[in-house]
Amino acid sequence: MAGAAAIGLALRSGSRLPTPAPGAPSPSPSSEPAAHDPLADEARAAIPDDVPRTGVVHEVTLEAKPVEIPLLEGRPLAVWAYNGQVPGPTLRVRVGDTLRVTLENRLPQPTTIHWHGVRVPNAMDGTPGVTQSAVEPGGRFVYEFVARDAGTFWYHPHVRASEQVERGLYGVLVVEEATPPRYSREIVWVLDDWRLTPSGRVDPAFNTGHDLAHDGRWGQVVTINGIVTPTLSLSPGERVRLRILDSANGRVFAPDFGELFARVIAVDGRDVAAPFDARGFELAPGNRLDVELEAPAGAHGRRFEIVDRYTGQPVALASVVVDARAVASAPASSLPPHVVPAWRDALSRPATSELRLNAERGGPLGIAWTINGRAGSHDHHDGGSGDLAFTLARDRFARLRFVNDSFRIHPMHLHGVFFKVLARNDRPVDEGFMRDTVLVHAKETIDIGVVPRDDGRWMMHCHILEHAEAGMMTLFEVR
Ligand code: C2O
Ligand code: CU
């Protein structure tokens, strides 16, 4: 038994070669104008086609390689890392800048990079067999795109992700606003968990029967930026922007900030229409949350704990220590009002597609997670044609309906688009923000609205990486 390697699914190179198409796609004249659909108009106002280019090009090399680095509580840990660090380097660009990333694969497996939440040209999306061939060990690939949306995004492999992400391959991409709101500091927090063997190594048993049949791989050690319960020092009156990512394979976090003043200002990279209290927000694998954090008045010298309360067992995430001496308060940020489509009549539209989520016995892993009774394949060796679940018209409003027939949770993620939750269990909800990943609870039905703006074959999958590995992934086409 060759362990992990034998459990993962074999990958074949795709038949379609990447087209070098950097930059934003130009609107194609092929589809009819959606001029008189008010829902589509609202989306176009919220999600621009293109942005003015700044002419700034950021050239980065990301080398994916096995390394041993001090992590968790400071002991050396064998991981797979981008540029020798976990999380990988935080890439920071500004709206309108071009990012050119050369991926060098020094892993013992093929890999790609997917830019989660970023509206990239389809050829830059990192979907093996569909938008590019997987990059073989020793190979390289150049990703290039213009950052069209400001926000907190991330990057990770899209090949055997349940193993590659778990081993440490992920990083944050920050796209700054042309005029960023002012905070005294900006802090990136990557939340993850690690399943270790008794000797303290990353457990090499990936895609276990237990993890596949439950909510994926949950580890026993929770970290922020690879550190167990880090301490953040705040000055009294200081207001920081926390960019939080859940990079775990399966773990959902519900951070409780206690007495700290914590307001959500962005979800999945996009500003919310109006900031709201962060308490109770469920941060599922793939989700990002931008939080404005401040210590309460008179907290000089005090210590606060931030705790995860998603499960019945509270998990310590971080401590916040407030300096004893007072400093001048940071300037209050003024967030420009953000456009989020209201889509008032959206629920009167018929569902464009209903997607039933379930599992069945069988398949290469013993259990198959299915969308409409079908487990997706990994290699998409026909360019994805066999895996197309539905087609959407570009710039048209579509309502998609997830029906979870299973008793497990599924954070469903769509590439290439932002969507808005319209209803849960047929009850209308107005979240006041858009997303790229939504947690569908056990037996829950969720309706989402979407106006796709970019052509191509995009993935839709569960971001519990074991569920995706076992088939809960498919493609949709926008044209
Ligand atoms: Cu975060 Cu298909 O990915
Ligand atoms: Cu799932």
C-alpha cells in the first residue's frame, strides 16, 4: 500500500492548451444585450467589466516545494510550501495592476494555481484539463491577469487539493482599492487546522473513509498564519483591518471576538453594503472575512481572547493584548458606500438550475459525493465537455438552487463569478453582500442569484476538499 499517493486520483494532462490571454476579456458581441433586465443592470453596476489599467506589473515567482520549517509551536515540520513559507507569501497589488506569477513546480506531483475569488480570464483559472494542463514536476506556468476587483482573495492548487492544500500550499492575494480606507494597520490572518500523527508530522493518510463520509479532514491543531494562538497587540483606540481566510480543508470557524469591537466590512473580498457585527458569522473553507477590529474604550493593559464557537467545543484562536499606554486614536475610516445588487424580484424568477447535493457508495474512493446524481471527474480530459452541469448566459441574471439532500455540510464555491444568497429554505434573506462560497448546511436549500460577466468553462465545487476529491465538483459554461 503506497499510502497517500495510492489514494489520490490519477491526473492526466488536459487536451486543451492554455491560451495566453492576459488582461480582462473584451466583451464579445455574440450574446444579445441584456439591456432591459433590471437585475442584470444592478449587477453590471456592482461588478465592473473592466478597470483602468495602472500599467504597474508585479512579477512574482512561486516555487512549490517540500520543505521543513518551524511551524505550529516552533518545531520543524515537513510541509509543502510556496517559497518556503506557510502560508505562502501575501501578494499585494492595487486595482488595475497586472500580476504575473511564474509557478515553478518542485513537488512530486502535478499542480496548478487557482486564484480563488478573482475574476481572471478563463485561461488563468488553474483548472487542470479545462483551462490548462496540470504543471508536471519540474515544469512551470505563467499566470497573468489584471486585478479588476479590490479585496481579500487567495491562491491554492487545483490538483489533488485535499492533499496539496493540507500540506501547506495556500496564500493570500490582497488587491487594494485605488483609494484604500484608512486603518492604522492591516493584518492578514490565515486560519487553518492540522491533523498530526502522534509523532507530530502531517498525517499522510489523505481522503480517509471517515473524512470522506463526514465533513472532510478536521485537524486537532488550529493555527493562525501557522502559529498556535498568536497574540496581537493593539493600542487603545487603534482600529485595524483584519483580513481573515479559512484555508482549512473542512473546518468551519465562527470567530467570537468577545468584548472587542469587530465589524464585518467585506465578505469574500467584496465590501458589504453596510458593516455589521462579526459575531456568529460562519467562515467556511474558502471564505474570507474582512473585519474592522478595535479594543473597547478603557481597555488599557487588558487581554482578550478570540475563540471559535462553530462546534460545541470552543477553540482558542488568538489573544489580543491592549497596550497600557494610550495613543492618539487612528483616524476613523470612512467606507465609501458599496453597491450590492438588491435583486428584489429575484425570487420570482424561475430557478435556472437546481443542483442536488448527495452521496452514494462506490467510486474510486468508496464514497462518491454527487451533484444531481453525478460525481465529477478530475482530469476533464475532454476539455470538460462531459462535466458541464449547466450553461449560463453572460450578463444575464440566473437563479441557482442548491438542495442538500445529505446530512453533511457543503461550502459551495463557484469560480469566475460573485453571487448573492437570495433564500434559505425558501425564506428570503438579504445578506447585504456578495460571495463566492456559501455554506449549505445539512438538508438545507439555498437559492443564489448570479450575473456572470466572463465567458468560459468555470468550476463549481464543494470547498470541503475531500468532498470535491470524491466527486462534488462540476463545470458550468458562461457564453
Ligand atoms: Cu478555492 Cu475551486 O477553489
Ligand atoms: Cu461538501
